[in-house]
Amino acid sequence: MCTCSEARIVILSTDQWWPRPTGGNQMLLATTKVADVDRFIHIFSTKGADKRRLHGSNGATVFRDPSESDRVWAIFDWDAEGWKNFVSDPEVPAILQEAGHVGKPQAAMLLGHYEA
């Protein structure tokens, strides 16, 4: 299971965040492997959502990887400050453990933003 340091994911600097074209909050793409996708979705959509909301998240969209059945991807609508507060919350590691995270969650690095 994840240790507290593994649960940090990656805090991106502001120049690595993907700004929404309409302004508003910023987006973060993250991936992790999970022991059971259904268990992950249940915790992610309940306890995880409550905790993310507390730290200013405006939602997330979750995808299952087409090549690795135990890998999920999430796009978070979140600003950097809220994300940093979430990953430093002492209750988060237990939620990640309950959700069945396997290994260390990783944030994707933005390479660019292009129109159309």
C-alpha cells in the first residue's frame, strides 16, 4: 500500500499546469494502479470526492487505461493551492489505501497546449 510520501502524487509548478482556455481553475492529469477498479471508483467517488471538495476541487473525470486493466487516469479540475493542501492532508493516505492504490500515483507532465 501507499506510504504517506507515495501518496503525495506530484505537485506541479504553475508553469506545468494546463490552464483552461476559459480561465477558471487549472487541470491536472494523474495516473495510478489500483488493486480493484470497482473499489477504487467507490472510494474515489465518495470519501475521496468529499476530501477533494474540502480542498477546492471542482471535479474529476476518471478513465480506465485500455492497455493496463489495473491502471486508471483522472483529470482533475483543481488549482495548485488546493492540490497542495489536499496532498498534505494527514487523512489522505488512509483514503488512498482504502481505495486500493498500488504503488505511487503519478502526475503527467504537460508538454504543451494547442488550439484545435
